[in-house]
Amino acid sequence: MRAYALVEASQGEDAAAQANVAGVEAAAHGWDDVRVLVHFATSFVAAYAGQDGSAHIQAMVDIASRIEDPALYALSLAHTAARRVKSRQALDLTESPMSLLVRAVALLDGSSAPVVHRAAAMIEVANVSHALGLWELAAQQYELLAEAFGEDHDPRWSSTVHRQRRAVAFNRLDLALDWASEEAALGDWAAAGARAAASLPAGLEAIDAGWPPSWVSQYRRHLCLLAALAGSSGSSQCHLDPQWDDAATATIIAVSAAIRAARNGQTVRAARLADGHAERIDDELMPASTRLLCMSIAARQPGTPAVATAYSDELVMLRWNARINQMIGVRDAIAVERRRREHEQLRHQVLVDDLTGLANRRGYQAYLTGLLQPAIPAETDNQDGYAVMMIDVDHFKGVNDTFGHDIGDVVLARIAQVLASNVRPVDLAARLGGDEFVVILADVGPDVPEARARVILDAVRGHPWEEVAAGLTVSISIGVHTGGRQELPALLTDADRKLYHAKNEGRGRVAGHAAR
């Protein structure tokens, strides 16, 4: 909750000191999910100070991918995409913002993460989609957010959800104004008016005492422009504070009047109202499409060559068609990514043991196939770079008979954790069935396998089994054999023979021998 409050605070003030304290506390407690959010907040702190926050964004990605939280990983990818869209510096675009966005959307499918994590990710996905002109995708995310907020959730998240609802209300209005302005620029005033009118009923009801003042002023200005696009007459729909008397407010009033005049077919009057304001509008005051609409209206002064306005209209149509084509392409890419993830999950289910999370027998066979095909020529193969450990739990039937099968399952899962912590990504730890495990170490020197086996042996023996069940003790026997890659099938047989020797010699020991 504090981390999400920090994320909000960091977007409107200098929260560097708070972020530093939170980062130290989260690291000290090992709260990796909180660390992701603190890096998220710190990236905003860096942007607020005009500094490079890319290191914090990369830290978000690294931590989120390690803890395997799909929602936080999606948030990290979407935030990376957002910064790449906004940055004007040279970046290492090994992966485009569009590709990052596609991956983030697919990651959120079926996520069971806490509502605040899912909402944070969907808000960022919507922001990136909006920035890229993928307005339909952004609107879809806001619909999904409304569903997520409507779910039953832990009441402790209520204040965080309320802050997220606030951000959604602001961002959704910004999207509606951008979209309706583009439709107006196309000359489709009916579509623009309908979209703008649909966003007006909530009006000022969305604003509460917790809104930052800068949000309130921009939100009210957006409402004023949307009222003009909707064709609302008078000032009842233009929610500007009468105490405001600045250039920004004057510009909003003039542009709103110009939009009303253009909507009513008063081209010359609209051009004169917009003239002198279009060039002073920046992206902070109103969305890009609204600014371009104002420029288009101002350009239609009497005497402007017809070819110039025709050229402007053609550019608007080309921009719109390019946006639609891009949206279609992204939808196709999302569909492909979803199928890829489904296949990956199915493959994972086929190759992974449900109880332990290690590879199962199929996964073990797939690993061997990958090592042995294509075969490496014998003269270049590393003849002592591979090791196989065959592992059995000593007297495992007695564990099941004495303590029950549920405790037996816990024992297998705990041993699997020990094995997993002692292998690298290039290695393999697998459960072949029952209490039988195998470990394959790749590219290791001759002294490593037996030493690693003894580490595993001691870790299992020293595990706090009393915490699992009173009176429970567990040991394992390990057979080890080493050799070259192409000898692996024989190594497995030899390691199994060594396991037999370890058990015959009293169990709870390592029996090893290198291939000659």
C-alpha cells in the first residue's frame, strides 16, 4: 500500500527521499514485489528531476521476471515501452515498444495477481496504447479495469484501488478528448460529438479531495474542450474555475469557441478564434490530436490556397488509416503471442512434474534429445564435461507408512527445492517417478560432480525435517558418473549402478567414479 502511494506521489512531486527509504526497507526484508514498485516510483522521480531512470526500469524487469509474477512483469514491460515512446534519446531498441506492449497484454490474460498489481499493469498498458495511437486497445484496457475494480478484493487494498480509479478517470477523459478530436479533424463531427458526449456525464463527480491540483485544472480544461466537441451550448458544460486567469485558461476558452464555430460550419469565425493559439499549445495542455485539430481550424483563414487545406485533410486521413492499420497489426500480434503462450504453457504442463516443479520423465528425455542432436563430432566433444547423478530417497516407503503420503509429498517437494538450488540453467534436475531423481551437470570439471553431490547430500540431511513432522529424518543416496556428451546414455546406466552401490554400502552417501 505504501509503495503504491509512493508511485502516485512520485508523479507530482520530488519523492526521492521517500523512494530511497522504501528501497532500503524492501531490500532488507526481501520484498521483491515491493522492490518492483519502488523502482517504478523511482523512475518517475528521475524523470521529475530530468534524469535518466532507465536503470530503475531495467531493475523492474529483472526482478519481476525473476519472481515470476505475470502482472508485475507486464507492468515492467509496459513501463519500458512507455519510456521508449516518450524518450528523445538514442535507445537500444532491441525490442520495440509495440513488441513490449504485445507481450504485456498477453501476460495479463487470466492473471490471478492481486487486483492492484493487475490494475497497475493495465493502466500502464492503456497509457502506452494511447501514446501509440492504439486507442481501441486502450479503451479495452479501461473496460477490463472497470471489471477488475468491481471484483471482490481484500479490503486492505481499498485506498490503493481508490487512487487507481482516480488515475483511470483522468486518463480515460484524456483518451476520449484525443480520439474525438481526431474524428473531428476527419470531418466526422457526429462521431466526435457522440464520443465526447459519452464522456461528459461523469463530469466533476470523479474529482475528490485527493486529486492533485494540477490534475484538477487539466481535467476541468479537458471537460471544457469535450463539451465543445459534443456541441454543448453555453458555459454550463465548461468547468473552468472563474478564479483562473492565466494564458492556459484563455487558450482553452478560445479553442473551445473555435471548435464550436467549426462544428456549426462557421469556418471563418472558427479560424479567427483559433488563430494565434494553435502555435502556443503544448502536449501538457491538451492531447496531440486536439492541438492538430486547432491548427487545422486556424489554417482555414480566408485566402488560404485550396490545395493547402486539401493537403491538410489528406494528411489527416493518411494518419487515421495508418493508425487503423497499426491497430489491426497489433491485434494480430497479440493473438499470435497468446497462442505462443498457450503452447508454452501446454508444453510446460507436459514436461514439468506437478508435485515438485522439476522436469518430469518427458522433460528429461527432451533435455537429452537436445544435448545429443545434432551430435558433436567425437574429436571435438568434451570427454569429461558432463556428469549424471541418480538420486533415491532412503527408506521412502517407511516415510509414507509412518507419516502418511501427504508428508511424503512434502519430503519430495523439499528435496526438489534442494536440487533446483544446486543446478544452473544449462543443467537439469528431474523427477523420474516415485522417489527417484536425476541431475545432469553440463560443462563441469572432473572435481565438481562429487563435490556438488556432497553439498546436495548434506543439504538434505541438514534440512529442518522436524518442522515438517515430529520425528521425521530424511537422507538420500547418490550415484555419480562423469564423461563426455555422447556418453550420456551410458553415464545414466553407470550412475544408476553407482546408486545401487551407495545403497548397499549403508545409504546416505555418494558413490562416484569418472568414466575412463
